[in-house]
Amino acid sequence: MNALSRLEPRFRILLGLAILMAALPLVIDNAFYLRIAALVYIFALATLGLNLLMGFAGLVSLGHAGFVGIGAYTMAVGPTHLGWSSWTALVAGPALAGALAWLVGRPILKLRGHYFAVATLGLGLLISMVLNNETAWTGGPDGMTVPRLSAFGWTLRGATPWYWTSAGVLLIGAWVATNLIGSPTGRALRAIHDSDTGAGVLGVNVAQYKLAVFVLSAVFAAIAGAMLALFHGHITPESAGFMRSVEFATMAVLGGLGSILGSVVGTAILVILPQALVVFHEYEHVLLGLLMMVFMIFLRAGIVPSIMTRLGRSEL
Amino acid sequence: MTLLNIKEIGIDFGGIRALDQVTLSVEKGEVFSIIGPNGAGKTTLFNVISGVYRPHRGSILLDGTEITGVTPWRLARAGLSRSFQNLQIFGRMSVLDNVMVGRHRHENRNMLAHLFTLPSVLAQNRISRELAQHYLSYVGLDIDARRSAAGLSYGELKRMEIARALATEPRILLLDEPAAGCNPTETDALCAVIRKIADDGITVVLIEHDMKLVVQISDRIHVLNQGRTLAQGKGAEVMSRPEVMTAYLGEHGTREMLRA
Amino acid sequence: MTSAIQFTFSGLTMGAIYALVAIGFVLIYNASSVVNFAQGEFVMLGGMLAVTFVGLGLPLPLACLASIALTTLVGLLLYLLAIRPAGDASVVSLIIITIGASIFIRGVAGVLLGKGIHQMPDFLTWQGLNIAGASLGSQSLLVLIGTSAIVLALWFFLARTLLGKAIVATASDRLGAQLAGISTSLVIALCFVVSAAIGAIGGLLITPIGLTSYDFGAALAVKGFTAAVLGGLGNPLGAIVGGLTLGLLEAWSAGYISSLYKDAIAFIVLLAVLVLMPNGLMGRSSVERV
């Protein structure tokens, strides 16, 4: 008990998450549900990256799915057109996304509020358009097949292996994010969110930190995209589309900006709900839009922070 | 020895000359006050000095080095820090975290280490935390620092900002109306704190409206009016000059004052 | 030469619609600091509802009026049910709310009015003009004339009527206007109503030319926002200049470069303007008070 209480609250949550992940397969033995869980973990990694950007640095991105798409399509284009091994592509995708974020980030991060949001919107739409139109490279609207990941004769496929892989990767991502938050960089980011100017006069190089977190979020997104591509064995431009970007933003906001656990919860809701309401496919947009509006009006802080406040605790 | 040298600073907003030909110098270790009626350009001057605004004319030298238009974060790392009239606190962070951000300049900023919480990061956090507590006590803010900053009173927040600026270990500290929102007891406590800061070798430049505090604490006083220098001098003598009184009270008010 | 003129005509026509969307953005943004991402949906609704009503047997003029009225109501409800309850929410929240609203409206339109492409014949049977070999259809003329009429009416409204001046006052200084007895809530509601009406008119004017479908509004919102930013967000005249400029750029690049990436022009322009000229062609830079 002593060791547990010495851990800071946010690390305790991480431990809780790990335990939950380990225990879940014992409860849901079904391959179908395990696949859904894996999908939640994969998307949650992207949401987590976005949360670092939105929840900590306070920058709204409406083009996050573009980076997911880059990570995903590298897993297809690399092996198919460039003769790469899937492992090379796995590294190249996030590297590419990070490089793009670094390049584009420097000018657009000077923008504030709505302007930055719309700039990211434009960026995401451009990426999505290229993926849609460059049929020779990307297979156009129908997408491309993605070769599976294999090593030493073993191929990564199947519900259970994917469950553990995605859970593991998410846990590492969450651990990295948790570390970041409690570090001087984390404090600098949170300070920037509340007051650019206040942070600046204390010696915080605001532009550099915004760029760093933008690149980090892009890398998280690309890793998630790569896993998504490998998981499905197939990828379409929709995965990089505007609606997907909006969904990520909603997942982050719904679960609670600034909350790591919230990223997972928000993602879970938005992934599981359409599955549960498969009957209501017609009304998908109606429900999504309604969900977004209602939550932002009535439960502004998001699910996890609202619950935490009720319990009198803070995740940080 | 002159630490801060401001030469003929001018800045325009739209068609208005917010500052024009402002020249002054601050000696190392002194407490230098800038006063003037509302709209005189005092905070604008601070914003220009601390790099928030870029002046259109003139130059600023810190310890002989040109710092005109240098970004705020670079100035902070060169030893210049400030507090704000309208508060720029980090409302969603705790009081302790707010002051800890002030340590940023001295912390190990290796982001890679931060991503993996190496032992060095834990040690760094502990040091920053202890120092932050130290600065909070220094300004007399003995409250539970884990509270959210948003819950503090205006006067407490002003002191928190001072603690935060002190945490950067500045050579020169700009305080923008630190006594605003303070009752007489708090103002006296603040006076003692500023005295302590100056005694510890930090140069202080102050914007204030509380004349009693200004006269008590300042080594020299510089008066601004409508963006221009009106007068400069020592102590109460400056305040009783007719042109200074006119700026504050108007001609009629000044006549009344002189008659009283 | 002919094709250049042709591109110019189509560019001006679409540009006029972009200008209307942009004006709608600017009106609402000026008074409330809210970027209404649902702006494009007003245009979509204008067209979709008009087609539906015509399909139900209503004569064209009545169908148009009904569509404008209904869309205006949607705009009002958007403000009352989604924006006002949010109070002074953060930028993040407001963005999510208006995007959510646009998705919601789109979804409802898709369910109620169908997800297919809707079309209407030109309003007039007249062929239009032929200038130097390039044709300027009657519907295009209607769009250009209609847009000009709206702009003039709006100018008159803002400059000469009491309500209009209340809007200008609120946009200039909200607190000051409140102290003068102007209800901010009423002003913003009015802005939403006017923006929705303007959007709806644009929508029904463009439908004979450009077809419409339930998801027509999304790209339009982005382009309209681009036009507004190009002109300097906050400046109604800039919105018009921005809209026409964007329309022309799009048409010429579609004609001379590639029509596949026609939509991309808007986004590239957007990014370029945001990075190089954040204040747009006609805006003025503002200083943040600290």
C-alpha cells in the first residue's frame, strides 16, 4: 500500500488502466468484442495525441485524421510501390507525419484560436484530397490493401494478438503522455494554454513548445494510423477525412480535455456507440451532431473530469 | 552602474502616439518608480521593455546590450522578468505550479528526458517545488499551494505573480501596479517585500498609483503623462511640482491643492 | 480568350455565393466572436428545401419564400438552442458546438430530404447573354444580381436602420452597446437570422447551376471561411472581395491547371493567407491588450 500511495495520482490512473486492460479479456472472451476493444485502443492513441495538443497546449486541430492517414497509407504505399518492408514503413510513417507537422507547424502555430483550427482543417482536407485523387499511388477512393506485419515467420493477425498489441502500444503512449504532463515541459504547455504572454515572460519559448507538442501529436496519430492499416489489412481515404478529424476532436472533448483516461473513455463511446446502434446507421450524423452539441453545452469539462470533480479528486 | 537604458522610445497605436521620446535610465540595485495618470502609457512602456510590444522608435539597453524588440522569453533568460497589471495567471493550474513555471529558465529542458521520466526529471521537479514554496513564503503567501490559482483573491494573485517572477531569479524585476487591490495592511507588507527584493540585489522598476507606497519605497520617480516624460526626481518633491499635480488633478484641482 | 471569359463568369458566379457565405460568417463573428461552422448548411438548406417544396407542387416563388423562411428559423433555433446556452464557452467548445450543429443539420436534412442529388431548372426560360463567345446564363446573372441586391440591402440595413446600427454598435464594443441599452442577445439572434436568410437566398439561386445535396454545406463553409479570412475577418466589404477573388482563383485554376484539385485551391489559398497575411487583404491588425 505504501508503494501505491507514493505514486502520483496520474500514475495510479495509468496502473488502473493497465489492470483494466489485462482483466478485460477475462470478461469478454468473444473475438468480435476483442476486435472492437483493439479498435478502441488504436483510435485512443490518436485521440491521446490530439488531447495533448488540445487539452494541454490549448490548440484545436480539425485535421488530425490527416496525420492518421499518413501513417496508415505509408503501410500500404511503402511495401506496395516502394518495396519497403512493413517494419520500415512502420517507422517511416510516423517520421513522415512528424516531419510534415514540423514543416507546416512553424508558420501556422503563430495563429490563434479559430484561425489555427481552420488552418489545420485546410491541411487535413488537402491530405485527404491527395489520398483520394492520386489513384496511381493510393488506389483512389477505393483504397489499398495493406500487407500484414510479420517477423521470424509469425504474422500479426487475429483478435487476441491485436488486443494485446494495441493495448500495449496505447499503454506506452499513455505512459509517455503522463510523464510529459508532470515534467517541466508539461508545466510549460499548460501555462501556454492559460496565458501565452504570462508563459513568455517567464522564459518559456512558446513557439518551440507548441511546435513540439504539434509534432508529438502527429507522431501519435501516425502510429495509430499504421496500426489501423495493419489491423484492417486495408485502408481508404475516409480514414484521413474531415469527418474522422471531427470524430477525434469529439472523442477528446467528450472524454475530457486534459485527461488521459478521458481520451480512452471518449474514444470508447464514439467507437462502441455506432456498433451498438448499427440499426441507426441512417441517423449516424444526427446522433453525432447532437452528442457534440449537448456535451459541449452541458458537460463542458468532459466525462472523466466531471466525474473526478464530483469525487473531489484531480487527475493531475 | 546603469542596468537599464531607455532611449527615446516611441510607439503608435492607430493614429495615437502612445509613447513618444521617453528616455530614462535605471541604476543597478535601485527601486525606480514610474507614475502618471491613467492612460499615460506606463503599462505600454512595460510592454515595450519586456518585449511584448515592439517599439516604432528608440532603443532599450540592458546592461549595455541592445534588447529592443527581443522576444519576452529571451529577455527572461537574460534576467528581466515582470508581473502584470491585468494578471496573466495560469488559472487552471495550482498556485504551486504557477510559481514552478517561473523556474523554467533554470530547469533541465531536455524534452526527451521528460517523455520518459528519468530520475533526473523527478529530482528536477523536487527542486523546483521546494524553490517555488520558498518564493511563495518570501512574498508572504502562506497558503496551501496545491490550491487552484483561480480560487485566490486579486491581492493574493498579484503577490503570486511576484513570487512567480522572482522564481526566474531576475536581475531586474518590473512590477505593474503590485499594490492594486491591496488594503493598507497588505500594502505595508508589500512595501516590506519590495524592500527585501531590492536589498537582495534585484533592481526593481515599479508602476504604481499608491503615492504613499511610491514615496516610501522609491529611490527615484519618473512621471509620464500622455506618453511623454513629464518629470523625474526624488521623493515627495517630484509629486509637489505644479506640472505633475496638474497632470493628475487638472488646473482647477491643482489650484485647490496649493491653496489647501 | 473565350475560355478566359467563360472561366471568369463561372468564377464570379461561384464567388458571389462564397461572398454570401463569408458575409454570413462576418456578421455573426463581429457581433459574437463565434465562427459559425454551420454557415454552409444555410446555403444547403436554401437549395434543398426549395427543391423539395417545388417537388411538393408549390409554385417557384412560394417555394423560395418558404425555404428562406424555414432556413431562417433554423438559424434562429441554432442560436437559441446551441449558441446561447453555451454562454461564454471557450473557443474549443464553440468550435465543437457549431461543427456539431452543422453535422446535425446535415444529418437531419439527409434523413428528411433524402441523400441523393437534388436539382432545379433555371428560374427563367431566357437563355442569358453571350459575350465574346462566352455564355453568361440567366441563372448566373440572377446570382450576380441577387448577390448585389443583398449586399446593398444589407448595407442599407446596417447603416440606416436602428436595428442595423445596434448590430454595428455591438460588433464595435459589446459592453458599450449594452450600457447604451442594446440587448446583446437580441443583436446576435438577429445576426444569425440575417446570416441564415442570406445563405438561404444564395442556396436557392445557385441550385439550378450547381446541383445540391445534403452534404453540400461542408466544403462551402470552408470556402466561405477562406473568403472571409482572405478579405480580413471582420470586414463585410472584405468578405465580398474575398469571395469573388476565391471564386475567380478556383475557376481559373480548374480551367487552366487541374479540375481534380479545384477544391484544393481554396485550402491552399486559406493556408497561404493565414500564414502570410493573417489580416487578409483588407483587415487591420489588432494589438492584444495585456
